[in-house]
Amino acid sequence: MSLLTRKSTDLLHWIDYRLPIIQAFKTHMSEYYAPKNLNFWYFFGVLAMLAFANQLLSGIWLTMFYTPTIESAFASIEYIMRDVESGWIIRYMHEVGASFFFIAVYLHIYRGFLYGSYKKPRELVWLIGMFIYLLMMAEGFFGYVLPFGNMSFWGAKVIMNIIGVIPVIGEDLQIWVQGDFFISGATLSRFFAFHVALVPIILIAGIYLHVIALHQVGSNNPEGIDIKAHKDENGIPLDGIPFHPYYTVHDLIPVVLFILAFFVTIFYFPDGGGFFIEPPNYIPANNLSTPDHITPVWYFTPFYAMLRAVTITFLGMDAKFWGLIVITGAILVLFFLPWLDRSPVKSLRYKGRVSKAFLMIWTFCFIGLGVLGIKPADWAPEWVSPTFTIIYFAYFLLMPFYTRWETCKTVPERITANGQRSR
Amino acid sequence: MKLLYLTITLTLLSTALLAAESPVELLSANTDIQDKASLRRGAYLFINQCTSCHSAKYMRYARLARDLEISEEEVVDNMLRFGATKISDTISSAMTPDAGEKAYGIAPPDLTLEAKYRGVDWVYSYLMGFYKDEKTTFGYNNRVMNNVAMPWILASSQESMSEEEFSRDMRDLTNFMDYMAEPIKPWRQNFGKYVIIFLLVLLIPVWLLKREYWRDIHGLRSPTSV
Ligand code: HEM
């Protein structure tokens, strides 16, 4: 035993001499000091990472059996579901995994809203995060087209036509991306390449940079207290604890719970009640039969509702074009959040009433838009989605004003002894 | 903060409630996918009555034999139809799509995934939904699919059987179509509970581990003192 221990220590040092793994472990794990009051909102970064690893692994397996041609894409999915050994569970892990990935990331981003995680000095962490989110949306879109069911096809068609409405370059751009004049075999095979190679590679790089940038400045916390303001004689934050072992063992609990929820879904609700796989995707793509109503997968629906909310022709431009402007703006505005929020405090716990009320209304509208995007266009009165869209923007665009003018509570100097919130 | 969480919960709850509406009144199928006898009856019904027009081109006879515990000889002797010669073949139909389109104006669709596409309640309601209607050209119609192009092939059995017998048959048929749309479904629903129990048990040591490590965190002044 002791020989074994000695040998492995030798090996470790042999490697470390050539590749700084011990230092890396210290910097990012055992000597990375995280605030001791991180709550459940802080699980979702790790959970997103877990979900991403699951997508990579299950995705590689699927790639072995999937065929990216119009003739056989749909059939190859059924082949995986029926004839490939354990193929069904691999496919469900990938399909349910995509939705769980988005759930984790949406909650992860929302945590940023709550505790002002995007504020100085974490602007880059936020920007890289937003970049990741954009890539995830692209990844989700390309992936949904691959089974080439009827919703894959019509969804792709709708999105591609949106590109087509961009003035001057739109049509050429659409043809360039599609690789053809319509959604064809050329489109499918290039979407496959994007989905399994291009986007994942950039995603891996993005996630790496995201974590490195975070560890450079350290994690924020629910109180928004800067733990680096009070350090001991060794330069260690007094309110920090080493990530390893404290948060590693801590995070194991949500990890097991997440996996639990994941497998309950896989074994009992693999279609996610029609939200993860929409019923029209159980028939092959058919150019002649439009689904009753075309809806994207749930994680796109808030933006889809905004797209449909715009119905006016303006300055000689089609409503679709203005819809495109609106959703582009809706996503772009998130990038500017660190500079829109002028509050002297980070966490919502210490912000004023306006911030609290506005976030509440915004949340209602965002989820509301998500629902509207799933339903047929005439499901709610006409004014609802434009109103929600306006509130969505107002929350951000008015932020420089209300965050500056409202009265905030004073943030304590230190995280209190029991690590709980102070009142 | 509490108010915020309340808003989120309420919004999500109301969403869940809103999601539960359906445009047409559907009968509830009440099928039990674990009931092998029902699935077997459904399989015979499907193969005898439906494959003259519909295929199920992703469903293999061999899989059906194994899952539903029907012997291979029985399948080869009594179930293979219309071009299927080996047990590893899939369920094909007597009619090419073109011939179907010529005969009925619309090709009878492949039914492998029908139960997933429309839902079991819809399929059951459809099968139960044929009725006499003098207003149409052929004198019948369907409750969930107006001006249906499919012939009322079930008319004779519907007449010769009691209401109960007929609905049992249709339930078995629907059950089989549900199975056919995802042959792993009965198995996964059975096996899932072991995975869940395993993970629940795993939660205990994981939770104890965390508690053990965090025991001293409250008095913690500086991490170097650990
Ligand atoms: C693939 C997706 C992502 C992964 C794997 C990921 C991973 C992580 C991890 C592990 C952390 C540290 C733990 C935590 O605070 O939860 C973190 C922090 C953070 N992430 Fe992400 N993230 C992802 C996407 C995003 C996105 C889309 C955003 C928002 C635009 C974002 C913004 C942030 C911010 C602001 C922090 C710092 C939080 C704080 O210190 O309070 N991340 N991320």
C-alpha cells in the first residue's frame, strides 16, 4: 500500500513538473475561496456543466448511428430507438438532456438577475456567459432539425425565412446558410456538421473561459458582499471557504437530485409532455402538410412570442423584419446588463422597492411570453404579447434610472457568522 | 424575495393549468401497457384488420414476438403478411401508397408512431368514433376526424359485437399501437423505479458527507484553521 502511495505521488510529481496540475487543482479547487453563504441558486452552474457533459457523451453515441440525409434521418432515429442496443436511453438522455441543460442555464442566468452577479468585476463572466447562451440557442436549433420530423422541418423553415427578411443581403444569406434554395439535404448535412462539431467546440472553449474568468475575480454571493475586502494575514478572505472539499461535497446533493429528476423524466415522461419532443415530430418532414400550429421547443418560445407580437408594417418594411429586430434587441440588451444596472448594491436583497417590483413583473411577462409562444397566435387577446414585450424591454431600458434613484439598504461589511442573510 | 418566489410559483402553476385544455372531447383510452394479454390481442387485431392498408414499417415481427411472448413459430405461421417473409422483417402493408391514394384519395399513413403522433386517447376515440351519417357521400363519418377517408372497416364487427366487446377490442388495439410506437415503453416504466430507488438511497450518504464536512463551518474563522 505504502509503495503504491509512494509510486503514485512520484507519478503526480513527474507530471506536475511538466504540466502544472497541482497548481491548477489548488487555484481552482482547494485554494479557490468561495463565499460561505452560497445558496441553491449557485448549484446551477455546476449542473449546467454536468448537463453539457451529458450532451457531449450521449451526442457522440448518437453520431455513431444517426444518418444526416433526408431519406434516412427520420428512420435512423427509429433505428436508434428500436434496434440499437440501449439506443433508446442514449437518445432520451440527449433529448431530455437538452431541456434540462436549458432549465439549468435559465435558472443560472436568473440567479445573476437576483444577486447582480453581472456587476463589476464580473462583467466578462457575464459577457462570456451570454455568448454561451447564444451558442446554446444555435446548438438547440440545429439539433432539433436533425431528426427531420415535420416540426423539425417547419421550424427550420420559419427560422430560415426570418433570415431572409433582412434587407439587401437577407435572401443571399438565407441561401448561403441553407446551402440551397430551400431546406434540403444540403441544409441537413451542414446543420449536422454545425451541431456536432462547430458549435460544441466553441462551447467548450466558452465554458472554459467562463470559469477561468470567474475564478480570476471570485464568486459573488446572495448578499452581494465583497468577501475580498476582508482578508486574513495570509491574504485569504475571512468569509471564504475552500471550494474543495466544502463545495464539492455540498454540490453532490443537487447533482444527485438533478440526476434523479433527469431519470424520472427519462423513464416516465421522455417526451416532456409534448414540450421536449413535439407530437408533429413523430411524422417525417412533409413539405405539403403544415403542422396545425408551428411552435419551437419551449426554450425558444418567449422570443418566438415577441417575434409574433410585431404585426405592423413600418417604413416600408415587413412586420417580420421588425419582429427580427425586436428579438435581436431582446437578446442583445442582456449583454448590456452590467452597464444598465447603476445600483450601488449588487443583491436584490438590498435594492429598493422599484427594482424588486419591476423584476417581479418582468418575470411574469417573460414566463407569460413563453406560454404565448407555445399557444396558437389567436389564443390570447391581441394586446397581451406586445404589452409583455414592451415591459420586457422597459425593465432593462429604464434600469439606469430606477436603480440610481431608488433608496437601497446598506450592505453589511461581513457575511454573518452563521452564513445566513442578515436583516 | 419571498414575494418574488411566490410570483414565480403562481405563474408556473397557472401555466400548468392553462396547458390542460383540448379542442375536441376525447374518450379516455384507459389502456394498460403492462397487460401482455391485451397487447397480444391488439397485435392480432392490428395485423389481421389494418395491414391490408396500413404498414408499420419500423416495427419488427421478431421484436413483437420477444416482447409480447408469442412463439416465433406462431408468428411465422400466422402473423407474417404481405411481403414479409422472415421474422426479422417489419410490418408491411398490402397496399402501396400510390394505390392507397388512388383508392381513397389519401394514402393510408404508416401507423408505427401514430399513438405518439396523435396520443392514445385520440387513437381510441378515432377507432370508437365511426358513426352513420347520411349527409356524407359514403354514409358514415368520424367524431374526431371529419369527412374521414378511411373506410368503415370496423362496421361489421361493431354490429355483430356487444358495445362492451367492441370497446375492449378497440382498447386492446390502441394499447398495441401505443406499444408499437415505443416498444421499450413497458420495460422502461418497469425498470425506472429501481433507478429512482438507487438514487434516493445514494442521497443519504451524500447528504451525510456534506453534513460531516460542514459541521465546523459555522465557527470557521479562517479556512487556514481547518
Ligand atoms: C454552458 C453553460 C454554462 C456553464 C457550464 C456555466 C458554468 C458556471 C459555473 C460552474 C459557475 C460557478 C458556479 C455558479 O456560480 O453557479 C458560473 C458562474 C457564473 N455564470 Fe455561468 N455557466 C454557463 C452559462 C452562463 C450563462 C448563459 C450566463 C449568463 C449570461 C452565465 C453567467 C454567470 C455568472 C454571472 C456567474 C458568476 C456568478 C456569481 O459569482 O454570482 N453563465 N457559471
